[in-house]
Amino acid sequence: MGNTLKSAATEKESDVQESLTADNNDMLVMIYDYPPATISQPIFRIGEKLRIIAEEGDWWRVRSFNTGSENYIPRACAARVYHGWLFEGIGRQKAEELLQLSGNRLGSFLIRQSESQKGTYCLSVRCYSDIPQKLVKHYRIFRLPNKWYYIQERLTFQCLEDLVNHYCEVADGLCCLLTHPCLAELGTETSSEQPVILRRNQFNWKNVKR
């Protein structure tokens, strides 16, 4: 009587929330200028990185990594970012807009929640193209019943970090290698914290005795 069964969709949404809260990061990225230029000179601009100082209802008090200035912004104007590349609450169009900003280059990437299939993710990558509308490619990240992730069925990963690390080492069917998290090359505040590091595999098959 006390047991309840979760639907597959509910389990997927729960898994996504676990990934988003596993690393309690307090970094934000502006997804709109605030205030809008039509009202006054923006205090913070789209793509700018912010540190959360305080959360007050529908508002955040934030500090800019770039300028050090502090102010309040509505929550809807910024996306919380985990691991440096997992963006919460943005869709395909906003991902493309962010990846086309000047702080990015070939191979810049982010992972976001899928708009069309709740509980799953998409990998968005800036690639090479002469056509602005095709500068960003999107790849659905699927989930197996055992909760491992994959883009191609022949390659599965226990967590999103492993998936990212693999595609930083080899494109393996993607448009290019993953090089930097979205907007990683923009200035950040001086801090004693360790920067985001994309692990490189040091294993050498030549050293294996056959």
C-alpha cells in the first residue's frame, strides 16, 4: 500500500533535477540585456557571467565577473550554469544565440534540457559554417534504462561529464571536437577556486602488453 510507481517521464525529470543540483554552482549567465536597451542603458548584457550574492524571491542580487559591479536582476534574465557547461532553463533558440556571441569559437558547447522531450538533454555545439543559421548544431542525448547516456548507441557513458570528456578527445561523429564551454573565454573574477577542467585521457594503448 505504501509503494508508488513512478512513470518513465517522472523518473527522467527526477534524474535531470539530480544532475542540475549535484553541483551546487552559484554562477549565472545573462540570457537577456538588463534592463532592456529600450528602457535604459543595460547594467548587465547578454552573455555576461555573474556570481549570485543573494536570492530574494523572483530576484537575484549578483556580481559581475567582468566588472565587479553588483545589482539586482529578475531571475528570468539569467540562466544558472552547472559544471561550466550545463545551462538550466534555456531552449534551442537561446542556446544558438549564446553560442554565436563573440566569446565563443569553433567547438564551444553547452548542454541544455530538451524542449521537445522532457527529462532528456541536448548538446549544442558551435561548428564551422559560412551560413550564420547553421553555425550551431544540436545533438539529442539519449538515456538507457540503466541511466547511462549516449548520442550514438555504440558509445555509452555513465554520466554527462564522461560524455563531455570523450567528445573533447575525439569528435566521433560530431561536427567537431568540443573545445570550450560556452562563453568560457570571457573574463572571470579572480578567485582561488579551480577553473573548469576538461579531463584528457592519458591512457596509451602502445603500453599495453598483448
